[in-house]
Amino acid sequence: MFVAFLLQSNSVRNGASTDIDESLYSRQLYVLGHEAMRRMAHSNILICGMKGLGIEIAKNIVLGGVKSVTVHDKENADWMDLSSQFFLREEDLGKNRAEVCTPRLAELNNYVPVIAHTGDLTEDFLKGFQVVTLTNSSHDEQLRISELCRKNGIKYVIADTKGLFGKIFCDFGENFVISDTDGEQPTSNMVASITKEEASVVTCVDETRHGYEDGDFVTFQEIQGMTELNNCKPIKIKVLGPYTFSIGDTTSYSDYVRGGIVTKVKMPKTICFKPLSQAIEEPEFLMTDFAKFDRPGLLHIAFQALSEYQKQKGDLPKSWDKNGAEVFLTIFKQVNEKSKAKVDAIDENVLRLFSYVARGDLCPMQAVIGGISAQEVMKACSGKFSPIYQFLYFDAIECLPEEPESKITADNAKAKNCRYDGQIAVFGDGFQRTLENLNYFLVGAGAIGCEMLKNWAMMGIGCGENGQVIVTDMDTIEKSNLNRQFLFRPWDVQKTKSSTAANAVKQMNPNIKILPKEDRVGPDTENIYTDDFFDQLDGVANALDNVDARMYMDRRCVYYRKPLLESGTLGTKANVQVVIPHVTESYSSSQDPPEKSIPICTLKNFPNAIEHTLQWARDEFEGLFTQPVETAVQYITDPKFVERTVKLQGTQPAETFEVVKRFLVDERPKDFQDCVTYIRNHWEKNYNNVIRQLLFNFPPEQTTSTGAPFWSGPKRCPHALTFDVNNETHLDYIVSGANLHAEMYGLKQCRDKEAIKTMVSKVKVPEFTPRSGVKIDVTDAEAQARQNDGFYDTQLEHFQKSIPPPSEFKSLNLTPIEFEKDDDTNFHLDFIVAASNLRAENYDIPQADRHKSKLIAGKIIPAIATTTALVVGLVTLELYKLSQGHKKVESFKNGFVNLALPFFAFSEPIEAPKNEYNGHKFTLWDRFEVQGEMTLKEFLDYFQKELNLEITMLSQGVCMLYSFFMQAAKREERMVLPMSEVVKKVSKKKIAPHVRALVLEICCNDKDGEDCEVPYVQYKLP
């Protein structure tokens, strides 16, 4: 029996999209690439079993974009399913799972038909699929389907969870070809030298390590001299050091002269998988936790033993039933004795726990195993990334109470015929009530936020009488969000994320009490997220996409001593960090190194990579269409602008007035023709005149003082361009630039390219001749030295006098243009792409298409639904532990995952470092709590008498309230004032009514008169 829901779309023909919708799949394309996405778009996927794990896999695959998804299930929904099957409702109980969830799955992606199948899995039926995935199947059924898939060349994935234990198996056939093992961008390096010998040594320019490994393959371009290497077939290398490697015999080649770029070549890799029957006897495991080195072998037998238990008894062991666990243990030993993969060291405690929780059905576990499994299905379709070879086992038994058998019994873990039965089977009904009465704050309702809310709704977070979930996100939904933020639908575009997400999870669990908000978290909203607000919380989960907001929330959680669940994704990579009050370090305790900036002179004169030209183009955009308008608007609207500008230091006053004069007087257009003229002249300046002047100063054969070629290493010798109106990139620059220039001044735009061609032909471009005496900076140090050479000082008065008064420009309609990457009609990205590629052509740098340019210039974070599902599953497993009040830090897991490799690394959180003063130890979680009101003198005396600390400096925010070097009169004046009055006097601001305490920073001398580290002060207002 089939039930098909084919959502019609102009782009859908015969069940597959003819083209990839980049506006929908943009973030995923940056992860997988067009070729992998095209292969997926020709793949039919079968997913068997529509309990929680099956629906999680199906959701991720539908979002990912394939030709079609067929979901199979013969069984009807029951109460146990509602713990994790987020597309089932209570009114669906007793109905077929596949038929009920199919239309809800189909809503996720208009390009992917979703079909329900409730019949038998026959060979003829299976032949229609490229990948078959089994969930919730018996061991015998897995073997049967394995044989059919092998026989018909079908890729095969098994995924299963039992309570807190999970399993994945992959079989992609005898000769599965991986086109890209890791998904990383191929490394390129500049060549410094190549020796001519039997074991030729290539040395790279020593700015950065080459990053290659033994066995990598490379090819070369732009080599002068040893030209035989240019565009050669990939050569296998042997690494000799961080800057050198060998490429073998070059004795028959020409002599190397200079230059060249070496690039790593991604070589296809072929893997031979074993069929399930053989792999069971000869298992190979992918480790997920190196602290559990022996666990995969144990679980390998345990899953087989559980299937045998179910065959013999007709059901799984009862939850937390000791008799059932003993029977399971006996069966385990029998299966183990017969297995060729026999386990010698048997951990009976782990096996008993396996039996106790096997009936459980947990949404976080389905998210973890479902996210990984869905990525494996995508690998099977596309050949992109390294698949699991061949078994993966994962467990999270640390989520159980630290003494589980004393807290969970067979009686309190038995089914209650409620939607949480799958969770109660693992943790008992007492803990379920704890979860329901939690108050949690979720910051962000994007990809991670949507997954988090889904998991919380299934777990029952905030569903009790005293529980609540608060979610805030100030953004609205865009089409590109739909590919991974699965709570949103096409008809939700332009709606607010937080409210839409809240409404969606209420459909999943009507009991959830959720309060959506639209306020950005930060200092300006502390009147909303007050002390009272944080006091009611049990914890905070971040679902943010920027470091500054993460660090702010981290500081808030440290101050209020609330647990913080932190996570993030980058393509197939993900990380999880749990911050526990009084125990661990905070998120801000360790930071990634800052991004390496591009030197100014590289951007201005010596680019050598497309990243340089794209950054230059972004700077051009800001310098042409944003910054000058903002400055001009200030000149017109701010009465004190001139006075304030004159007081600026160095060359800034003259530079600022020059910008105003150019923008309001010299370059102000009257009509669109003027805009075309302006941007055409700008084209000539950037891509012809500036380059000719550069080559005039530094001719192609220029040498340095040591006799080395000037244009070598990272310096690529440029060439000037000649404008051609029939060149598409040249015209794109004019069309986009002229329209943006018109938009700034409020003039009517023109989108007719033929009309603009005619306008360009009317432009008379001034002749340019390179001049002697023009200084071009070769290093950033030279540029810095010239910034204060005083040239502009003599021009300041001239610029001021040449600008009409602001009143003459009151009618001018000026609009600064802020770069927006996601609107394809606004000319922003058109200008960036054209400007960057023209400069790349100047310097013979390989150009970037619109897709790559958008990624780099827009600083887009690649994202994919599978990684998001996995990382949120890991986060919510940590929430189980926090909610039970685990005391052992080793019970918690920080994690880093890369699904492309695949790679998993877990470690216990780092404990908060301890400091000490006068024999008292403290961490970042400690503070001095002082009850006010008291005068400044009383405050200082309190620390001296009670804590033996002499305060030498006292500050609040950026305000210095007291210091030992302060003028005596000022110090004495403040001594008699109450502390709150001192704060108001110095800050010149009132204390907001919602503020219950002041945060004060102090510098102190200890009892020995030595400067010492101390905690901050929480000064409580009366």
C-alpha cells in the first residue's frame, strides 16, 4: 500500500529538482558542494521504522535534498512513540506511523517528494532505492535486507537506539569511491625554490607551514623555469619538514627560476565494505569515546544478545527489572561464546544497565544517532566525506543518577500511558516531574534553537505546573533558514523566529509552557533580563551565532551562578561545552586565537589570493557606498559635527572634510548618466591607472637591494586592464556600481543593461600618465609611518572653506547602504563579485564564482541539518546530568565532532582555576557580597578590618570611584558619600530601578602589603 504526498513545484520534474535552489540550500552547498548535491538529487532513499530515530533521520534527509524519500512502517503509533517522534500527536495513537507523519515530513522541503509504504520489503520493492536505512528492526531482518541490498548494489545503513545506547552500521558495497575524504579546502602554498635532483626538494615561502602530510598529492602552477611541473598530473609527496617536501626525480626537467604555486589535489579513495554477516564476525569499530575503549566490543555483542532475548521472550526486558537483567546477562554470555568477535572482559554492570534501559526511547539519543546516520546516508548518495567503517557504538550512561539502582526501580520506571513513557522507562517518573518543572532560557531560535526546542518539548522541559521555557530571538525567518531550521515552513518567511518556533513546538507537545521574546541579549536589555528574571531560572542554553553574544551570556551566567549549555557548528564540525557553577571554567575562560588579519599593503598593492581581492572589494563597497554617506549625513544633521571634527588628532580632520567635499560637491550626481560616468571613471582608476602607477614604481624586472626579484614570493606582478563594454564582468561592475551610487543619492535606478551600455559609451575617460615621486608603501610599517606626515594639515582650512553650509543640503535624500548578502536583487553581491574578480584578473589570481564569493565576502558560516541535530542531542544529554545534580565533573562531557572524517572526541570539562589571597582560595564563581548602604570610607574599612585587604583602587564599569593616587580633596569629598551616591556622581548617571546590586572591581594589597588577585564585589543596594 502506498500513500504519496508530492508537493508540486516548478522546479520539480519526475521527482527531482532540475537545478539546485541556492536560496534554499545556500548554507548546505558550502558544506557539500554542487556535485555532491546533484548526486543526492538523483537518489531515492528508503527509511524503515518511523519511531523517533526513523523520523529524525527522515527529517534530516528531506531537509538535505534528495530525489525522493520513502518511509516504511507496518506498525501503529503508541504512547511510547511520543517521547521522541515529534511528528506524531496524541490524536494519532493507533494510526500507522508512516502514513501519519508523511505529510508533515513533506512540508519540510517542496523539492523532495515523501512517500509512505506499509507493505512488505520485497526485493523488487528495494530495487527502486539507492540507499536503504533500517531502524527498529530485528537482527534477522537486518541480515535479510543486507543480503538483498548487496545483491542489488544498494547502499545500506542500520541505525538503532536502546535507551542510552546507540548503534550504526554502514555497508556501501565492495568498491565505494570517496571523492573528498574530509571536505577541507585544498591547501595552496607559494613556492620559494625547487631543487633539480633525484629526490627533489620543494621549499615553500616561510610565512606559514605548508600543512601537507606524507602521501598527499600536489600539482603546480605559474612556475618559471621548471615549466614541466605546471599543471602536471598529481604528484605524490614525502614531507621533509614544515616548509619542505620531496616530489621525486626532477633531473630531466628545466632549471627552476622563480615563483610558482603548489596546491594539494583531492584524490579519490576506494573502500571495500564487508556485508553485515561478515562484518558481525570481523567487526571494525569507529571510536566515539576513547575513555570507553573496550565499550564497542561489549555493545557489539550486547545488541545481538538483546535481539536474541526479544526472539526468545517476545519482548524487550522490562525497565529496571533485575530478573530480566540476569536473564539478559545469561543470553549475552551464550551469544558471546559462539561469536568469532568474542569479548573476554565482560563488564556486567554496563550490561545490566543496558538491559534496564533497553525499552527506553529518548529524544536526545535519537538526535545524536539520527544526525550521524543521516550524514552517512548523504555520504552514500554523494561520495562526499569518509563513511563510518563499519560499526559505531555510542552510549551516555553517565546521564543516569550517580547511584542509579538506589533511585530508579521497576515500579517507578513502568509505563504510565503518557507521552513520556519512553523517558520514564530510563529515568523513572520522579525525574520526569523534575524535568517538567525546569525553567530554562534559550538564547536564539535559529538552527540550534529549533532543534533544542524540539528536544525540550519531547523531554517535557517546562511542561509542569512550575516549569517554563523562555526563548528570545530578534530575527525574522528567511528562505535560506528553511534548509536547517526545521520548525519553519515556506509560509513562515518574514515572521519572527521565536514566536513561530514556539507555536511549532506547541503542536508537538501542547503541554509546553513557552514564552517567546524578541529582545537581543546585551547590556541594553538588562532592564528586561533582570536579577528577578535570572533568579527564576534553572539554567541557560545558548543557540547563538557570534562570539560576543556568547561571551555576554557567559558573564551573565557566571554572575547569577547558573549552568550554561554552550554549543556551535561549522559545517560538519560541532562542539559542546557545559559550564557548571562552582565547578568548571566558563566559556570565556578560553578563547580561540583571533582570525589572522590581512596586512594592509597586501590588500592595497600585493594581493595573491582570492580572499585578498574579496576583502578589498568589501572595503571598496564600504568606502564608496556606506562610510562617506554616513559622514555626509552627520555634516548635514549634526550642528556640532564641524567643531568635533576639527578637534580630532592627526590627519583625520582634513580627511573627513575631504570626504564631505567629494560626496556633497565634487561627485554629487544629477542623474543616472552621472552615476555611470562616476563608476566608469572609478573602474579606470582601480583597474588601470593604479596598476600602471604601481608598475611604474616597481617595473616587472625590479630587484631588491639584495638583487632578488621584487616581484617574487607573495608579490604577484600585476597587469592593467582595458575596459571592454562587452566583457560581462566589466559591465557588471558598471551596472551594479552605478545603481548603488544612484541609490545613495535617492536617484532613479536603471536595470537595463543595453541602456547602460549606451551611457558608458558617452563617458570620456581622462588620459592617465604615471608620475614620478608618487610614494607606494611596500610594508605596513611604511604605511603607518606616513599616516602622520602632516600632509593634510595644510589642506584643512581649504577643505572647510570649499564646502557649502549644511543648510544647503537639507533637501538631499541620502541613504547609507549597508551590505546585505542575501538579497540577489540589490546589486550588493553583484558589485562585490565583479570588483573582486576584476582585481583578481589584474594579478592573475584564479577568480571566484558568485557562490564562493558570497561565502567569503559574506562571512557565511556553512551549516547542515545533520550536524545541528547531533550537537543538540549531545547538549540535551548534558541537560539530563545537570537536572539530576551530578556532583562528579567526570560525569559531564565536553565534545568535539567532525562528521566528515568522522571523528568524535569527548573530555571532562576543565575545572575552574583556583586563585588565593591571604590563605583564602577562590575561583571565577566566587565574589565578595557586601550589603549596603555604606559610605565609601566604611566600605574601605570593611575590607581592611574584616578581610585584611587594603583597597588601592575601586571602579564600577569604566568609572574610577577611588584610587590611592587620587587628589586628596576629591578623595575626601567622596569618603563621606554613600557608595551609590559615589557611583552616580562619577558616572553622571542614575542607577536604574531594576538594579539590585552594583558590580565593583577592586585592586588590593594583602596582609603583607603585596598586590594580590581578589574576586569582584557584589554590592547589594538596600
